[in-house]
Amino acid sequence: MICAVASVRYDSHMTAKDHDSILEGVHVLDGGMATELEHLGANIDGPLWSAHVLEDSPEKIVAVHREYIAAGADCIETASYQVSRMGYAEYGLAPERADAALLRSVELAREAVAEFPDRRVLVAASLGPYGAALHNGAEYHGNYGVGFAELVAFHRARIEVLAGAGADVLAFETLPSLEEARAIGEALAPWPQLAAWFCFTCNDERHVAHGELLRDCAAVVAHFPQTLAIGVNCTHPALMPALIGELRKASDKPVVVYPNSGEGWDAVARCWTGTGDPASFGAQAAEWFAAGAQIVGGCCRTRPAHIRLVAEAAPQS
């Protein structure tokens, strides 16, 4: 999509009534950040994943954003999924350093968007779940062993930093449970003017990773004043049609889906298995749009080739 208008930017006077226009005409999200950073030669083997690159090679972050916009993305996500004070503290890094990384991730995304002055491209601040900061894969089951108040505090610390950072949307993603979604709603309460989407990770056609019905999760977050859209990410592509149906039954919010490539991760051998064919992904994207998704992108192992074909399948507006 190409149009000669600037990206919507938030200020402290915006209200929930202004939210409806933010996603207007937006259909294509970007693809995997870490996958593309690896392709560019970045080292993301550490526990902080692509957050390392924010400090060591920020030009690679901009390059990834640039590639996805050129491929047709109307919205790009910042390289901040793994950034949190708690996660940084585990490796002896000061909380101020985590905060600076969050802000830097938005700056780099804005830098890339500025290279396309005739395109309207949103910036979504990527915010992973509590489990991402544990560095043990807990986001894929949600059994954290912590209380509700601790979840609220974890998310509120990052929201406070990003509230005035210039992102168009806060993208809470790979959420495994209803409890964590509720905690984010509580954490967001002081900032009703912000816009957010909530994306869950699912293991089957009806349930989020922790076991609750996706339909129930969507119904709860739909009532938060900040909620722009609700969706699913980091989930197998084959599950998307059914999950889109569940989301549409639960609320009238726009649906956003960005599954992984279809490949599987072998935790023992520490390698990816299967194949992730961009052409197949693009064909499936057309089906997801037809099923009612407004925004489609990619998660793990997807690349600009995947997003280019998603853009070709997207509605023209």
C-alpha cells in the first residue's frame, strides 16, 4: 500500500475515540526480526537475543526494517521483544540500560520509516511476555510461578518508558495466558490514551498455550480502552483459519495474525526442522485475509520474501 500521508503519532491528548483511524488501510505487518538479523551476520546467540544488536550493530536493525518496508509492510515492529529491566538484571545490566534500549528500538524504527516519505508505515513497539525475560521458553506454556502483582509491575515498567517514545502501537505479543493479558490491562490503566494490540500464542485451534480458550481471552482484552486489535502470533500457520474464526466470534476488533513459517524448533538438536516456503505462506495469507484477518505478517523464520507475497495477497485500499 502506498499513500502520501504521514504515520499517525500519539500525543497525551489522544483518546480511545481516536484509535479507530490508526489501523485504517493497514494490512501488512513485517516478518521475523531475529531471522533476518542472522541473515545479515548478526550474533543473536545470547539470552537477550536481538536486544544485543540494538547496542552492538544498530545499523543492522535499521537494515531489517528497511527490507520489510520495501517488501510492502505497512507496520513494522521494534527490536525490543526481549528487552526488560528484569531480563537485563539477570546479566548484571542496569535498569537504565534496558530503558535506553527500549527507546533506542523506537528511534531505529522511525529512522527506517523516514527513508520512505511517501509511505504510511506504523511503528509497533514489540513487547514480549514475562516468560521471554526468563530465557527458558516459559512464554510457550505460561507457568511462571509468580503472582498477578509481579506481572503487572513487570509490564508497567516498560509501558512507562514507552508511553511517550513515539510508537504508534504497543504490541503485546506471544501471550500464553489470560492472567497475563489481564495483568497487562491493569498495567496499562494509567495510560488510557495509548493504543495496543494483544496477540496470543496457541497450540491448537481453540486454546492459548496455557490452556484458556482464545475466545475468552479476546473477549476480556476487547474491553480495555487501549485495545486496537486482537490476534495470534508465533503459532503454526495451519491453525490460523480456525483461530481467526474464534477471534471474530469473540469481538469486533480488527484481527491481526503473524504465524511462524511452519518450521519446527528441535530443542535437543537446537536446530529448525521442516521447510518454510514463502509461496505457500503467501497463498495461505490470502486465505487468512478472506477469513477475516485485517493485518497479516510473519513471526519466527519468516523473511522479506514471505512478506512480499503477503503484500500481494493483501486487500488494496
